[in-house]
Amino acid sequence: MTVTTVMRRTSTASPAGRGGTPALVVVAHGSRDPRALSTVRALLDRVRALRPGLPVHLGHIELNAPLLPDTLAAVGDGAAVLVPLLLTRGHHVRRDIPEAAAACPARTRVAAPLGPHPLLVDALHDRLLEAGWPAGAGPDHAVVLASAGSRAPDSRADTARTAALLAARLGVPVHPAYASAASPTVPEAVRTLTARGHRRVAVASCFTAPGRFATECAAAAPWLASAPLGTHPAMARLLLHRYDEARAAEAGTPEARALARA
């Protein structure tokens, strides 16, 4: 996974954390749906409970306060690791977040997005089970993995990899689909799987929080649709994993190599 380091001035009396521990800045996209902000805040509370004493902050790319530049300004000249609450290597991960990091006074590192990763698949699998996915799914079952979508080839490759991991977990076909900017759409993917003889097609919501895309994709499900990933415990663990991975990569330790393979 790619991580980006932005070197700026540092302070020995860093407000980022005790003993100079870099702050964790979770970077969410932002949404007009008020459920999204409350969900993200609850997820950060889970992260804080898992790692007491770690400074954890929230910054948004757009639509919600605090915006990422304001969060980074509050961190000051301390150190911070920016972990995208995003699931693929799209434009925000490649451009927007590193540019915001470069413009701030802190010494920052931008971690990899959350997907693909086995912990993400844990959350997707559990959400499907909660929605009614049967333990003994057969050859007439299949899943559409509904994602936000991006024009970036790396983003589509990440979604395809997550779909492959979920298919291996479920033992049924999992077809990637997108809410915008890429094809196929969820209805198109449903039709493809139905034409192949799959009578029970579920939609797995590969979204971090409720919002317009998640709602529209769920509405296209012919059978059942899982809830967004939200505050699933695996999501909190994955945020911390990406934080630790980025810190280890900066240190160049054997742990970095082990985390990179995880």
C-alpha cells in the first residue's frame, strides 16, 4: 500500500500527543446526510476506546466541518498521520489529501486508504450476515459489491480486489458495481448476475457511512442489501492498522515490512 510523507518543520514540544506521538487524523469525505457525520464521530469514539491516549482528530474533504485544513491547523506544528476514511485509491487519496497535508505546518504522513484489506472484508461479510445472508449460500446466490466509483484505474482495481476477497470468503460470485463515475452500475451488475442464473442477488454496501450513494444502491437490490460499514469494530481496527502501518513505514523497521504484507 502506498503511503506519502510530507516533511515540514517540527517542534520538540509537539501538541500532537504525549512524547511526540503523532496524532491520528481521520479524513472523511463529508456528506449532506446528517447520519454520515454522526456515524463517523461514533466510529472515532471506537478508535479512541481501542487506543486510549492517542490524539484522534477528524477532518473532512468537503461538505462538513471541520474541514481538513482547519483540523491540520489545530494540530499546529506537531506530527500527524492522515488516514483516509476512504476505501480505494481515488482522486481524494492521490491528490486532495496530500495537497492539504503539504500546505500545513505539521510533519505529516498520509496513510493508505482502508481498502483492499481483510479487515474491510470482515466488516462487509458481517453486514451481509446481519442483513440476512444465509450461512449455506448455494450456486444461485451472488453479490454485487456497491462502491462509490471513480475514474481512477487504481480505484477500480482496489474495488475489484475487495470483491475478489469477499468472493473467496462467501464462496459465491461477487461483482463490483459503482454509484458514479464508473461502470457497471448496480442495476447493470444485478442484471448480469441474474442472466447467469443467480436468483438470489444481494447488494453489499461498500460505503463508510449512510448517504445518497448508499441509499440509491440499496434501493436497487432485488433481494437484500447490507448496511454501510459504519461503526463496525473491524473499521476501527483498520483505521489503527493503517496508522501503525504508516508510522512503521516511516521508521523503516522490520515491522514496516510485516505491516506492508498484511
